[in-house]
Amino acid sequence: MFANRRVGAGALVAVIALTTGCAVRSDGPQAPGIEEAVARIEPALLRGHLQFLSDDLLRGRGTSDVGYEIAAEYVAAQYARIGPQPIDGDSYLQPIDLLEAGEDRGSSLDVNGLRFGNREAVFTPDWTGERPEISGDGVFVGYGLPYEGRDDYGDLEVEGAVVFVLSGAPEGWVEDARRAPLTRLQAETAYRRGAAAVVQIPSSEATERAQIGFERRLAPRRPLRALVDGTAAGFRTEAQLSPAAAEQLWDAWGLTRDEAIEMSEAGSAARAVGPVILTRDREANPSRSWNVIGLLPGSDPEWAGEVVLLTAHLDHVGIGEPDEDGDAIYNGTHDNALGIAQMLATAEVLSEVAPRRSIGFIAAGAEEGGLLGSWHYVRDPILPIESTVAVINQDGGLAAAAAPDEIYAFGDDLSTDLRVALDAAAATHGLSVVSEKRPPFGPSQMLLFRSDHYSFVLAGVPAIYLMPGFSIGGNPEAGRELWLDYLARINHRQRDNYDPTWGLESPVTMAGLSARLAWQLANGDAMPHVNEDAPVQRTRHSPQLPWFLEADAR
């Protein structure tokens, strides 16, 4: 449907140049105020979008499915109706060329003569066809984590080595706000030190339940995906062993699982484990998706080249096996038709207020496969990353809930400038911003890494992911109970369907907050910056690899 559509940055710059002169200037006739605009966000402004995008017609908006193409055309049509400009002539669409992992035809891992096949490990494809066989000395480094004096690598040199890491983290790490993010960076840490490949060993006991879980990873409902150069918004291991295979490995290394865990907890597990040969023979099949991008050009010619971005992912997980009610379609009403509805409502009211800077809207594709649409955007941006002011991301929420008293913002701790702007916008809405995250959104949930704002974090752009908090109507636990119920019964299940009785009070509040924050950022005197002590890149740039850590983690 969209196969020949392309987008170029030059065309969008031309859009700004042509439309800025026609826009309302800050020194000319006054546009409607932000208060009036935000007041227009009512349930009716979201309901139609939410209902349509949740319909069975869209087949769960799978990444490369025709249902996703229908959804993308719908969003493009809404942009055309409410005001955002096309990104390339008459097109709002940015193609995303992808690869999907297919059949494994015989991958294997040989560790000092002990061989594991493709029923004993899940192998990542050799996406580019450049490294079907990787060989080198093998090293085991426990959890493979460095932190303030601790270094699980010890004195081992791992340049060109195959590094084995234990899944999980030392006791107490996953709920520690500073250390928890490092547990997602085992592969990155190894590659920074020159590793040729990374293999993950499960820390779980080889029970029947653990083996069943592994077998589900062998044949997942959603294929593993990457961009055509093999990258995603995070480094991946080349292989993951089964619990049963791990037991064989421990035995060959003269260890028990408990001994390996105990040494890994102490940071003293580092050891050489002999020569390793990793052979990958797994299909990587081409596919395509799209970002849907619109732009409201800024009203001030001197500022219009800078852009505030609002993002929400458009895809969900498509069609799967029928549930107990015979429903096979994962409609993804909350995840993330709701975020798109909020973003479209925000676009509609912001089109009336003529901010000084430009405001862009990205309905991102392929988020469920690894944040691939947003990762593609930051590597091939429509406007320069250097001119991207900040990103406000919306992914999910509580459609049936009353308006919250507080909000969560993930990524706010990386930019004090952005947090100050958020606090001011939230206060205007009578909201507080929660600083200390609690389950189910505590540090262990790693929400910094789990939605499209993260791709922009990798690019050094201040970015936040907003969601309603736990306090509702003065009850500090009301929202938490709703979130726990949603995560237990609805999230990524076929029953995430639209309900016309929902009041949509909470989504209205979140859309209004996003509109106000975007307006503030688009009119502020300076762009926010990432904190000097943040571990991420602090300079806005288009990354070629998904480095989170700015320097060697030691």
C-alpha cells in the first residue's frame, strides 16, 4: 500500500520555510491562548480515535500487517484534517525497512567441545550475513556488571572473546534506582570492552516450568526484529541458553548453579572457559513498517527550525492463538490506541496556538519489536537531532479512571531542565510529579528503556514518558490498584478492548498536560539539556549504535 513513499529532511525544511511566513507571529495578531486550547480537550476529542484504532478491522495493528497500514492511513488523514503538515510533499509516512527472524536451520554453540544446538539455545540471526561464525576464547564474567568499585570482569581481557553472562542481577540491585539500569546493559558493557559475542546463561533452576518458558522463546508469537543493518534500540545477546543446557555448562565448568550464583553475587566469578565457536544459521526476512509524522511549523522564523516532538506508538501485537472466548485479535486499546488518541487530541488544540518553535507528532511503528520506529527516526531524523528540543512520549494509561492527582515521568531524572518545565506544567493542572517510583513502576520495571522516548535518550535528547500515577481523588492507592489489575488481566491480552462506557477523564488530563508542556517548551527561552552527571550521551546527535553509557562503565 505504501511501498514507494519516501521522506527527506530537505522537504520538511522547505515546509517550514513556506508555512512560517503565513503563521501567526508572536508580534502580530494573537492566537488563542493555551488555556483556551487545553480546555477544548474533552472526552469526545479522544473517543472516536480510540474506538476506531481498537476495532477488529485493524487486526491488532501488527507491525507489517494490513491492519497497521489502515491505522497509519487513519492517522495521516487526521493530521491532514487538524493541521500538522506532511513531511514530504503530500506524504506523512516515513518508511522503516526491517528484518524479521525466521526459521533456525541449524545454529550451534560449541564451548570447549560441549555442543548446544538450536533446541538448546535461542540464537539471534546474523542479520547482515557478515558474521555467520564467531570464534574466540570464552570467558564467564558472572553478571558482567561494573558499579562504583565493583567490576565483575576482574582482570580478564575480553577483546575478541565470547563473553558468557548470567541473567539477572545481584541481590538488591533491581530496586536500586541507580544500579537497576545497569542490569539492562550487560551486552553493551561486554561490547564496550571488545567482546566478539555475548551469550546469556539463565540463572533459573532447570525445572519443567522454566523449560516450558524457554521453549516459548524458541517459537515466540512475535518474531524478533531489527532494522536492516541489524540494530535495535539496545544491544542483544547472540544466544540464550536453556536452563537444561545451563546445567550441562555448569557441570563442564566444575560448578553447580548455586555456586555460580554465589560467586556472581560476590563479583568473583570471572574465569576463562576455553575456546568457543558460535555458528548462526537462521533466516532474516525483510519486511516494512512506517512512522506517521506531521509538523506544526513554528510561528517565529528564527525559532521554527527547532522542534518539540510528541510521540506515541501506533502498532500493537496483531493476531495470535484464540483465548478462552475465541478471540484471537490483540486490539491494544490501552497499548497504544489510547496514546495515539491523546496525541491526536493534543495536535488538534496545539494547531490553534501558534507556538514560536515547531511541534512535531510521531505515531511510531514497530515499537513492540524493539522500539524500531523511533530508533529509525533518531538515526534518519526528519529535522536534525541537534534542533530537537525535547520529546514527550505517551504509551498507555487508564481509560476508565477518574483524573489523577499525580503523574509518573520516566526519564525526568536525566534532565533537570525538563523536570522543571514538567513540574510547572503539572502544577497548572493541579498535579504533582512523583519522584520516587513504586511497584508496579519501580526501578525493576525499567520503564526508562521500554517505550519510544528511550531512542531519543540514546540520541542525547531530553525525553520523558508520561503516565497517570497512583493517587486518584485523594486516595493514594486507587490508581495503583487499577494499574495492578490492568497489568495482571489486560495488558497484551485479547481482552484489551474498547468500552464505550469509559469516561476518559484520566486520558483527557494526560493529553492536556502534554499539550501544555509542549507549548511551554516551544516558547521557552532555551532548550533543555541532559544533566552533566547523567550516564547517557549529553550531546544531541544521531547515534549509529545504541550506546547508553557515555564512556567505559568502569
